[in-house]
Amino acid sequence: MGFSRPRRVVIVGAGLAGTATAIRLMQFAREPLQVVLIERRPEYRAAGVAYHRAGNHWHHVFNIQAGRMSMFREDVDDFVDWANTEADRTGWPPRWSGVTFTESGPAPRRLYADYLRTRLADAAREASDGVELLETDGEAVDIAVGDGRVDVAVERRSPPRSGAEPGPSTIEADHVVLATGLEERELPFAAGVADHPCFVRHPYSEQGMKRILGLRPDAEVAIIGTLLSAYDSASLLLRHGHTGKIHMISRSGLTLRTYPADHRHHVLDLPAPRLSADGYEGCDELVRLLRDEWERARDLVARRHPGVAPAVVSERIAKSWEPHLPEVLARIPSADLRALLDRYGSLLATLRVSAVPAITELVDAAMAEGGQVVLTTGAVGGITATESGTLRVAVSGPAPGRTVEADLVISNFGRETDYGRVGSALWRNLLRGGLAARHRRTGRGVEVDGDGFLLGPAGARTGPITVVGCPREGDEITRYGRMGAFTFNLAAIKNHSVGVAATVLRHLESRYDEPTETASKAMNHGGDDAVRAAFARAVRLDVRRMAARRRRDREDLAARLANGLDVLRDAVTAGGEAPVPDGALRSVVNAAAAARLNDLSVTPRDLRSLLELDRPPESG
């Protein structure tokens, strides 16, 4: 089948998830391809809400160590190396302009947009012949599938870069990747003060930052939330000399844990939690069993791994349990699972990830008894304006109800997890049109299959549409046992970008065919020793090709891979199997290579060693 243009992949959303997927597509592609990155908010390009400059002060640092911020899971030092040797430090403040970034140290979040833009440009420059990147501004509002193509309806809010007039348009694609990022939740308790000058709904915005920094020093402040966004706002005020009381309010009252100064991520091999195998006996019994097993695991870590700092024991346990949780979760009725996630969501977030001292130390010190920061546990029932121009926050909780009167109220982001309630026109239309379905088991995100393809209400793929990032939250929980922010943050996005990019190209490039039964046997290590050895070698070569960022290295590895596939085909045939089509063999090898790059059982640093990426390529 001929095409008048190269195959085209449209990526909806050019924040972290969309940019990472575009980089991987250009890195992996070996045939002509157009990668179109659509972004509705130009200031979010290569940044999203989490990293864009206008909404992130130099005091806002990554909550995890700089050494864990590489977008390439197989190249763990890439971000730190970029920040130390490539980043343009013109205009940096003194606090950061002379710093040498380290693996375990902090780094400002606003740098990440420059890092991603640089790596996106690198990928475009080093892409194979005919692989090109096109960037356009506008909001994708609907998708139509039919006749072997996907039409993306785009509302343009400003003239596109080609100079055409604003207005609705349609982009024809062979595949669409949805990388729409965080969705904002409505805040019923603040409905009456949404436009009040003393209410900050978007602390990660240019206007929000100006209002926080423009506050008089002795003003009383209420922050809705007690985790990362609350710490960001509180520390920003404190570092700018704020002297007034700062109230941090949340239903859970939980605060951030602090990583040790020299923290490095590790994966412990701990036993699976011993839960009842006789069935499900209700939420209360499950919680009791989990608490007992948690204490057992803590004791085990203390005995077997005495060097693990107490602050990260919970993170180690939660990570080690991930492979075992899907089986546990499968026994819980959907209604109970949703209730448990809602009830313990904040706790799961704090158990699974902590924050660097640069975020917590100042706020925690001010939170000491009688200190400037006051922690209040309770639900915000409503916020009302007073005649004096302040805002009154009503709080109900375990203690008698109380009110906090503040000169400024700062909301947390308020992430919406139920896609039936998001404000996005695109997601409303996808759900209404049956191209998407809310995640049935958790009510979080949308239904996708193991390759990230969007599923409809009947559980079948609805077209060549895949998803990366936040909308896959429910699937990450039930399929992989990933909890807290690890269902949608950088770690998950790294894996999504690799898996989706590889899957998309296996469907679009002519060199790949559907796997045959014989080829699948090779992938599953069937056959004799010669087949297994040849298959392992081919996978190693494809891993290296996918990880290589320079074009000439990929071309050399592609030639080696072609030879390795010949050897594998000969080994399969010699074992008495029928000849295997080249495209089918390429597909199973590539799927195995992508799976190895996404190995969740080891840390990124251990993964690089496991994949032997620092060793010279094998010859032959």
C-alpha cells in the first residue's frame, strides 16, 4: 500500500510524556516518519505544569534526587551530566550558577524544560533519513477513527507556525498518542471565591507566583494541602522572608518524609505479603492483614538490611511488594478497591516516595511546636469572603470544627483522577463517542491494554490510539501494583514512552510483521540451546540499537542486528521448524528488547549494568 506522505504519528500534549515519547519515536524509527507534537499551551511545551518556567521559582526543586531525573532509564546520569556540562547558565541566580550537581543532590525543576528541549532537538538531529519533527500549537478536541486512519480535530487559539489563520482544523494521522498530562479537579469548597484576589487556585502559574511573592511579610496564609505542592508554597514564602503564620491544612495531616542526604535508590528482594488465599473478607480484614505484614517486612528489613535508613524503609517495602499486588488487588471488589484508594491515597503517596532535604528541612523546622507553620488535620468544608477582604476557611475533622482566617489562601493542584469528570473537551468526546472508557476497577484514568492501546467500553481496542502518562493510572495500579505518584510520574512515563514508541513502530514500519507461532517460540526461549543463544544475542543488539542516541551508532547496530537475525533464523530452521518470516522475527526480538529496557525489577543504574550498555558492542 503506497502513501503520498510518510507515516504520521500525532502526539497530543507536548509536556514531559509527549516529549519523551517523541524522542523515543525519533530514536527508534528506521523508516520515514512524521512526529507531530500538539500543545494547547505553548508555555507548557517540553515542560507541562510540573516544570514550566513561569510557574516554577528557582526555589522549587525536584522532590527526588537529581540523579533520578534522566529521561533515559538506561542512562541514569544523563540529566546530571547535562546540567553540569551542557546547560546554559546565563541568568541563573547565585545559589545555582556555580553549583556542581550530584546524583543525590537537589536541582531546580525549571531546568527540566531546557533539558527536554535539548534532548528533543538532539533526537531530531540524529534521526534516520525521512524522520522529522513537527511542532504545532492548538487544542485537540476530538478524534475520529476510520478507513485505516485517525483524524484529530484541533482548535487553534493562535496562528500556527506556518502562518495560517486561527480556527478549527483536522490533522490526519496513522497513529495518535494521548499524552494529555494532569487533569485539574474542581474544588466545590472554593466555588464562591474562585475569582477572589486572595485565593490562589494555580500556585504553579505566573500569576499565582506573583501573588504569593507579592504578599506582605506578616500576612496570614492558609495552604490547602500538606504534601509536595504545599511544601513548595510554604518554603517559597519562608525563603522570601515571610514572618506571618502559615497554616497547612489537609484531611490526612500527612507530611513529606525526607530522604537521607546521600540517598541512592535500591530494590530489595523481600517476601510477598502473606495474605489470605481463601478469598476476600472485606476492607477491614484486608487492612489488618496488610498492617501485620507491613510490620513483619519492617522487622525483616531491619535484620537483613541494617544499612537501609529508617526514612526509606517504607519505600523499599512498597517497591518490593509491587509484583505481588496485582494478584491481591484482583480479589477485591471494584467498589471496595476504589474506597481503599480514596481513603489511603495520601498515605500510599508518602510511603512510596519521599522528598529531598532541600524541600523539607525549612518547612519541617518551621513546623516545630509553636513554630511559624501550623499543621491542621481536617477537611475543608468551605471558603468564604469576609467584609474585611480576607478569606475564612472552615475546617472539620477529628478535632472540633474550627476556622482559619487568612489574607491569602493557596490551593494545591487538585488532580482529577475520574476521567468522567475532567474538563477536557477531548476526553469528554472520547468517552461520549465510545473510543475510551473510564477505568472500571479503580475509577482512575482510562482503560488501556498491556501495550497502552486505548480500549472502549467493550474492552477492545478502538483504533490506533495509545496512551502515556496520567490517564494510565488505574491500569498501572491493577496491572503492575504501582501506587502513589509512581502510577503517573517520571518513572512511569519513561517506561510508557519506550513501550508505546516501540509498539507504534512495530505497527507502522514495513520491516515488522505480526509474530508467527514459530517466532513466538523463539521469544519465549523455546527450541534448543542454539536458538536461545541466538535469540539472546539478537535481543542484546536491538537493546543497544534502541538505546543508542547517535545515528551512526544505530546504523552500525542495525547492520549487526540484521546479521544476528540471520543467525537466529538459521538456528530455528536447523531445529526442524519452518522458516520464519524476517518481519515476524524482528517483531518478537524488538518486543523483547523493549521489555528489557523497561525492566522494573531493578533500578535504572542496575539496569544499565544488566544490559551491558557500557561494554563495547560485540563483533560479528
